[in-house]
Amino acid sequence: MNTAPGQVPAADEVNRRAEQRAWSWYDWANSAYATTIGAVLFAPYLTSVAEVAACGQSGTVGAPCRTDLSVLGVAVSPGSLVFYVITVSTVLSALVLPVVGAIADRSNSKRRLMGRLAWTGAAMAVAMFTVSGGNWQLGAALLLIGNIAFGASLVVYDAILCEIATPDERDAVSSRAWAFGYLGGGLLLAVNLAIVTLHESLGLSTAMAVRVSLASAGLWWALFTLIPYRRLRDRPPRDVVPATGPLVRRSFGQLVATLRDARNYPMTLTFLLAYLFYNDGIQTVIGTASVYGDKQLGFETGALIATILLVQFVAFGGALLFGRIAARLGSRRTILAGLCVWIAVVGVGYLLPAGELLPFLALATAIGIVLGGTQALSRSLFSQLIPPGREAEYFSLYQACERGTSWLGTLVFGLVQQTTDSYRPALAALAIFFVVGFVLLLRVDVRRAIVEAGNLPPKVV
């Protein structure tokens, strides 16, 4: 069937809607890893395991462990280990993901490739149950591979959006899936935090409760990935760069051609640059919020856990709300409005009084409303700006560039905190990322970018 460039065949709307629902289940599946493992439990657990290895059991109780680990002959503080592992996985992802994207664009079965990557990451998560005592090497290796597999699976997953949704549908489909992911990740996180909090009544040690929770995230990810794997359809690759030889060699050839050709899409590159700035701000706010609440505002762990769950569940409604607004205003205008809210969030956060929980929860509610919406609409908007046949490659650049620059926000936050000895100006300094992202996004002519990429513009741009 002949269709316009960038247009999904509309032969059977019922089947297309069914595929969109199946596709959204992967957001539900992988969010378990992002929340339970990535955001909350594994970093402090791996730190405690590293302290045991460096200092014995005394490293987990009382005075901080002062003995370093030896990693490839380099002295590493147990408290810094997890951050170095995350940094290494980020750098490796920036190198690996573009190749994964090139392979995906030439694959006859994106769903199978996504499934294999997802189950590799899920296996690493389940294996985290075996990390105990002072075996930090195993924990570091599992986190490294799990993070890379997680990012690689998202490259393929995001590219599938272009195959199952028409241009007019993508904002809504992406927003619903993102909301679904926050709901799934929040539900499992709530269960796991209950297990860890009530471990004594369940007859578990703290360490065992954490290990069970880590394994549950892997099982959740693996089991729910079966839904999109079984229900999505395979489609042949489109408009790929002609090349000969094995798949990996052809994929490298296409990747080089894409990087060379990307300068022909200046509006797409401008959007990508804008996204890198404001998304770095978003990730830094989320990543430092618990530290800010603990060290600057003086809240106990229980209050911080409640705040994390609040953000998760509010983000569910926020993503749906932004999808509805985008249907009327267009995704670019809606994202710009969201960035204004983000600027207000860091400004209000600077002024929050210490020890008063209600203002902190109100700010967390505002974060939840814009968190899912800005990220979901960024994904769907970018899907409109990339040339047909290279969706996975461009989404790999989207993911790789995000990881390649994700240290900038935390670097600014750390430098300002160290200079001022206060977390308040460090938080306020993050406004620059949202302001720069806002200004760059204003410069993006979305209709021009869509047409230049060879796609059909949606009714509302």
C-alpha cells in the first residue's frame, strides 16, 4: 500500500489501536527498573556492599568507611563506586546506542530486538538478588550491563512509535504510554518500599528485603515485556541506505551516512540541542530532590519516600493532561508551557522553608504534573522530525546525546553547592538549563522541520 512519507498505513484502525495499547505496556514494564532499581534501592545497597568489602561489617554501621576499594589499580571510595559505575555505563551507552539504532532500522523485527535487549536487562536485575556480603564487583557489573540494555531497548521501543501511530496520534499515544509507565513503576515501588519498611514483620533482614525487591523489578520487566513482544507486528525496513555485507557492517555504514546527513535537518538538530538542555535540568532536579529534602530542608526518610510516590502517581495524570493540551495547542507550545513551570519550580524550591512538609509536597505535585508531560511530548515531537527509515538511528542519537550530556546538570549543582556551601543556590542554578532549552525550542519551526524530514505534518503543529 502506498502512503505519504512518514504516514502510517491506515488500513485497519482497530488493529493499529491494539498495537498502540500493546506498545504502551513496555513503558509499564521497564519503569520497574527505572524506579525500584535506578532511582531508589540499588545505589544505597551497592554502596553498603562496597563498604563491607572495604571495611568489613563495621562499614555499614557507625562511622563512615574510610578505606578505599581497588578498581583496576585505582583507589575508589565505597561511597563513590555507584556513581562511577553509572558514569561508565553512560559513556558506553553513548557509544553503543547509535549502533543499536542502525541495526534496528535494518532489522525485519524490531519487537524481537527490543525483547532480547529488555530480557538481557531484566536478567541483570534478577541476578542482583545474588549480590550480597562484599561482592561489589558482581553488583557493579550487573548495573553496568543492565543500564546499557535498558537504554538500548528504549531506542528500539521509541522507533516503533513511528510505525504504529499516525502523525496526529503520536502525542496522545506517547503521553498515554508514559503515564502508564509512571503508574506501573509507582505501584511496584510502593510494594517494594512496603517490603523494605516492614521487613522485620515479614521475617526478612533489611538486606534480604532489598534483594527481593531488586529481583521483583527484573521479573516485572521481563514478564510484561511479553505483551508488546507477542502483540506487535513485524515490518520490513524502509528507505535504508544501500549497503552490502553483514548486518553489523551495513549498520555502521548507515550510521556514518546518518551522521553526515544530519546537518541537512537544522531544525531537527536545534530541537535535539534544546532537549539536551532542558532534559538535563529535569533529570538533575529529580536526581537531587531527595538530597535537597534531606540535607537542606531536614525531612526524614519516610517523608522523602512518600514524596517519591506522590511524584510517580501525579506524573500519571500529568502525562495524560499534557497529551490533551497538546491536541489543542500542539506539542511544541505545550512543552514551552511546561518549561515555564519548571523554571518556577526551581525558583520556588530555592525559597522553600526548612522543616515544613506541606510546601514541599505541593512543589512535588507541580513536578509530577510537568515531569511526564514534557518528556512524553518531547518523544512524540522528535518522532515527527526524523526522516523515514532512520527512526531508530535518530532515536539512538536522542538517547545517546541525552546520556552523553546528563552529567552537566549534576556538575553545575555540585560546583555551586561546593562554592556556596548551600543546596539552595545549587537548585536555583538549574534554571539556566530550562531557560536555554526554552530559547532554543522557540527557534524550532516545527512545520518546516517535519516537511524537511519528509514527513506529513499533523493537523495541529
